[in-house]
Amino acid sequence: MTEHSGQQASPADAIRRTLSEQQSQLHTHESALRELSARQAETNQRLTDLMNFLQKSVPQATPPDPAPAPDPAPPARPSYSEVRPPTPERFSGDIYRLTARRNV
């Protein structure tokens, strides 16, 4: 009962074939991932070597002495004259008094 004899394959044969193809793809992917991992490890090692080389080739600067604390600054004064509007009259509650003033 194979496809070569003109008969259709059983569902189990189709599943076996599909699983075999998937297994082959998984092996291919696994090989590719192992290769990428090895190259990444090699690149990381080269970067570490390069970093160590650069750190050794540049003289380490000693940190400068901390600067003395500055004297406290005097309070800032505005560079403009302060303008205050006059305080308005207190409202007495008389609405007619307000309208009379507005009309004047």
C-alpha cells in the first residue's frame, strides 16, 4: 500500500513522512543555531580582547580633586521693577452700584 503501486498512502504514512520532514528541518535549524552561537562566542571574545587592549593602551587618568564648594550666591534680584496694580474696592453687594459706575 504505497503511492508507487498506485494505491493511496494511509494517514499514518502521511504523518510519518511529515514528521520525518519536520525532523530534518529541525536538525538543519539546530545546526544553524549552533553555528551562530559559536560565531557569537568568538565575536564576544574578540570584543573582550579589544576592550582589554584599549584599556591597557590608554593611561588611566586619576580623578581630579573635588572642587571646593562655591560660596552661597546672594538672593537673586529681578532685573525689572516690580509693578503692583492697585487693590480694587471691596464689593458691597449692591449690583446697581456696579452698573452705575460702569456707565460713567
